Amino acid sequence: MARTASVAAPEFYARLREQLIKAVVGQEEAIRLCAIALVAQGHVLLEGVPGTGKTLLAKSIARALALEYGRVQFTPDLMPADIVGTSVYDLTTRTFALRRGPIFTNVLLADEINRAPAKVQSALLEAMEERGVTLEGKQLPLPAPFFVLATQNPVEYEGTYPLPEAQQDRFLFKVRLDYPSPADEMEVLRRWESGIELRDPVKAGVEPVLGAEDIEACRAEVAKVVVDEKIRSYVVDLASATRTAPEIALGASTRAEVLLMLAARAYAAFEGQQFVTPDHVKGLLAPAFRHRLILRPEAEVGGQTPDSVLEAVAGRVVPPR
């Protein structure tokens, strides 16, 4: 594995992106947001129609970072024990042995999270928040790093259990994967025609060029990025504006403010800057807040979306100079 002992944040992102674009074509924004969430110790909710690369993105991230990868296909009959694990009776030793579930991994793909009932969703979201699970009365820590990418389709709502807003609030970003541009889709076809199987990161040429120690080094660098008092005030003003906006019934939470600030620090570090600017905050406003808002019915009827409302909110809040 060709890699140095430690890399700076801009190089970390450049190396990660260089590998991911070998498999994931035309999803630059999703790649950037997932990288930011990873070093900001957040989790990502991926939303997109089938076939836009959600699963491939998760597998490629694990491959490029040389991390253990796990996948759970959420279904209506799934039980919490299917994720976190359970005790199994061993007939040979006549004792109970702890069998750990697939959540004990580094990069977990929670596929179609909205197809599982509330108990299963809650088990996953608790582990995301606590970075650990309770089995047979024992608190067991999850491996570090622990990064969850949960997917949901914006179509086929029949038989689904939509995530309540309070649970969506646990995700740092809600990332939308739209269809690639025609030029990017042509590139996908060319690669398949040449024999490159994009469904498999290994066959697509994704190499493990980074590791867990590089993530920790990058996080340490991010922690040194300065957030000025005016920037903190800007974050609070943006969140407060969502709570008073006439189009919004429920605005952004305090957790949203914290996560936006942490993400902005990672964004600044990736750009090689030592301090957060208003542009870093504003650039992450939509993915950080869009899943935390509840629009008023009249706003939805009028064709407004969380993104359009957030754009209007950002226009009303004067950034610091």
C-alpha cells in the first residue's frame, strides 16, 4: 500500500477523491460531502433513485481507506439483534457466546434504512450517537473510525417507515445523488465497454492509499482550524433564521449548529486554510440543514423545497466581514 505515515488535510482529500472517482462517476458533490463528514466524525444519509452509485460510493470509501466494510439490507422483518448481535448458546461448551452483529465494522452501509421498522432504526441511530452498543448488559465500543452511510430511495414509499425528523437530526448531512450529466453517463458506458466493472471498487481500480491513522491525523489538523466569534454568531443566526422563517414550521436544532460548525472546519482544512470563512458555512448549509426542517403545508403547495427555503434564509442573513 503506497502511502506516507501522515498526510495533510488537502492531500488527504485529494488522494481519497482520486481513488473514488475511479469507480463513482459524476458525483463530485457527494464525494466531497462524505469526505467532510468522515473527518468531522458525522454520518451521512444518502438519498437517490436506484442505480446512482450509493452502494458503490460506500464500498469505494472503505476500499480507499483500507477500512473494514459492512452492509445491512434493511427489510420490514429485520430485528435489532440482526444489526447489533446477540448471545448464542454453544452446545459444546454449554455456555452463551456473544455473536457480534454487522454493526461492528468501520464503514457501515445501512441500505434502504426506511424499509425497517422503528425499533431497528433506533438501534442503529443509538449506536451512531454513542459509538457503542449494549449487549447482554455490557457496553461494547464500536471500532474506530465508525462511519455510517444510510441510504433511502425518494420513490417507492409503499411499505416503508420514513425516518422521523428527530432521527434524521442525527445525520450530519443529507446528500442527494442525482442522475449524472449525459457526459458522465457516456463515460460510465465507455468504462463498462472497456471491461471496467464499476460495481466493484477493486475491479474499477480503487486502491487502499490511506488508512485509519491518516484519518486521525486529518482530524487533528481539522481541530486546529480557527472558528472566529463572528463565524459562530453567523452559524447561530442562520439556524435562528430557519426558526422564524414564515415558510418553516420546525427549524434547525442546536445539534445542527454544532455539526455545521464542525463540518465547516473540515471543509476549510481540505482547502488548506487555517480559519473558517462565511463561504465554508454557507456552502454546507443546505446538506447540513435540509433534512432537519419541516415546511409549512402552504409552502409545500407553493412548490418550495427545503433547499429553496434555505437559499432564501441565507440571503436574509448578512455574513460577517
